[in-house]
Amino acid sequence: MIRIEKFNIPGHCEGRIKQVLQVKMQYRKPVVWVMMDDKLPYRSIDFYQIGDWVLSGEDENTMDNSAYIGSLKDEEGVIMHCFCIATEPENAPEEDGKDTEEDAAAVSTDVETSADDRVSG
């Protein structure tokens, strides 16, 4: 079964992730919609946002392993750039215990993002 779920940014998503669809402001908060597909392996990703500033050290390492999912502008005009990064699933179902850390790490490159649906504020 395919379904669409909504998550907060920053936030965490676990499940059978197929595609990150769109980021938008909803009720003054950044959110992301994700397509899930029960036929896919169980995975986990974190969503986070950064502003317009120079990154260094650990932030740069995080960015190197992340996928850009869109940019937003809040009510005050502040721009947020949203990303997702693969993480190790915390609540994987028992039948998926065979999934490896390598499977989780692949989500940054495996998860499809739809450029046409991105919001640039």
C-alpha cells in the first residue's frame, strides 16, 4: 500500500520511505510530505534546516551526507534550506531485522526528491 505522511522539520521519519514529495510552511511551521510504500525496505531519515550562513566542521560533514529537499520562507522573511540525512532506524519491525546500516545510509541517495514539487518560498 502507498500512502503519504507528513513530518515536522526538524524531525524524524521511519518507515518504508519511497519519495520526499514537498516541503512547505503549514500553520507557521516547516513540514515535509513523504510517500511511503509497504513494498520497500524499512528506513529512517532525519529532517533539518539551516539558514544563510557559513558552515564549518561537523556541520559540513553532515551536509556532505545529506540530500537537499527544498527551501522555505517564514512569515518574517527568514529563508530556511531543508535537508534530509539517513539515520539508523530506532523502531524497525522484527521481520526487517536483516536490514543493515548500509541500507539506512543509502537513503540519502535512494530516496527520490521531486524538484517540481519543491517550494522556494
